[in-house]
Amino acid sequence: MSRVGIQIGASTPPSELPAVVRRAEELGYGEVWLAEDYFELGGIASAATALGATEGIPVGLGVVAAAVRHPAVAAMEFSTLGGVYPGRFMAGLGHGSPGWIRQMRLSPASPMRSLREATDAIRRLLDGGAITESGEYFGFDDVSLDHPPSVDVPIYFGVHGPASLRLSGELADGTLLGWFSSPGSIAWARQRIEEGRKRGSRSGRHEIAALCLLSISRDDPVEAGRALARWAGPMLAAMVDTPPTKASPEGEELGALVHRVGAENLGVSMPLALLRRFAAAGNSDDCALTVSSLLRAGADRVILVPNPAGFRSTTEMLDQMALAQALTG
């Protein structure tokens, strides 16, 4: 199976989702991930739609904020999808965007403890356990699942900070790394995950799936890169002081560039060679080099993002997926 997958953004209209995921499977992508970006597509409903519209491609939910659904409800949903589609569904949990969580007035005092508590309960319920307890964030009174899955449902964390990555290593089966993952940041994340695995005495393989923005063109690869740089420049500039970026050589180069030209000018000043350390941009060969560098750095799979946050129309997204088909080999 291909180590290159596709993430379908939550900006995709619901009516178009089945056709998009079917096309991803036809093109040979190894997996599909669906985002739950509040308040667009529901992640669990999208994952169910994607699983039902396809024949065998694995589908990941990337990711549900732990504070948004009670763990008993999340476990029930995960178990249902895992039971209907055994071996095909990957569950995803995370802290969620702070702004969205505040909108719902669900902000936990400690996102780390909330995620730990939710994950522990979901794991026990999926394993067929019964829970009666009062935690700091969630309570249970003789809760168990009538239909626990017969095949394990892997739990991925969508996190990026050092403490959260250690927690992922300790509790989760895999980690979904976010947009603009670079070789250096992936290697750094793998180290933090391994520290958590050691703390939790975990054995077996912890899978890393790295999201990678895609802008590919056969006719004008330079403009494909520059268009993505202009769009992504503000986001990249905002990342220069984050631990994953600061820990990587390419992140240091990015920070120096922002210091020299200003955050507001990064999108038009960024060399394409530097952009390609953070995203797959250019022609097929350029994008293949970026994907290969992420796999060599420690990612188990690379998940291309052809339409981040509605950057393109669905038609353009499908064109991008078709142009990038060569990367699935």
C-alpha cells in the first residue's frame, strides 16, 4: 500500500465528499484523512461517509477535540465505525484549536489532563471495559459499550507541542503531524514521541503521519510554488517561534528570513527551495523530493493536502490529486 495519502479539507461541500474520496481511492492513494474543523464538516460523519463511499482504503479522523465529545460518546462512535469497517478506521484526538474551543465555552483548565483522561477512558471502553468513576473532566456511571470492536481501532493524536508529543508517545498508537511539517521538525517530533513511549513503557510501532500541503503543476510549476507561498506566508511566519520550527535547520533559516524581510513580506520573498522544505510545491519531481525527505526524516506516511482551508475549488483539488498520482508509487 502506498505511503502517500490525501487529506480532504473540511471546506469541501458535503455533497461532493463521496466523489472526492472515491477518486482518491481510484488514484491509488494509501489512505484518506478527514478534518473536523469547527464549524464546517463533522469529522465522524465525514469519516462514515468516506468509508461507505469506498471499497477498502483506510480512513482517518484527524482530529476530534477531546473536550468537545464526552469520551463515552466518542468511544461509541469509534466503535461503531470500527465494527462496520474493521481494520479501515483510524480515530484521531487532540486539543482542538483554542479559538474554536472557546467559542463553545469548553476550554479545559488543563488541555493535557483533559486529553489524557479522555484517551484513557476511550481506550478502556474500546477494549470492552466498564467504567464507574468521577474524573477531573469526565464522569461515568456504569458505562460500557454493547458493541466493542473486534479489531483494534488505532488512536492517533493530532498534536505538535513537546509535552503533547510525549503524551502521544505514552498513550496513542500514532501521531498526525500538522501542516508545514519539515524534515527537521519530524525528526524532533519523533524524539519527543520516543521519550513518551519510554515513560509509558510502550512497545510496538508508533506511526507518524505527516500532513504536507500540495501545490503541483505540470505547466507552470514555479507559479504553483509562488501561489502557495503567498497564501501560506502569514501562517509560516506565525510558526517561527514554535518549538518544532525552532528545532529544525530549515526553521532557523525561515526565522532568519522573517527577521530580514518582515512577516508581512514572507509570502513574496520566500525562496522556493525553502518553501519545499515545508510543502510539496512545483512539478512532480519537486513534490516527490519533498515527500521523500519527510519519509527519510522519520514519517511513516505523508498525507498530501491539496486544498487547505478552501484554497482551491473542489474541481481544482481533484486536478491536484490527479497530477500528484505519481507520488503514490
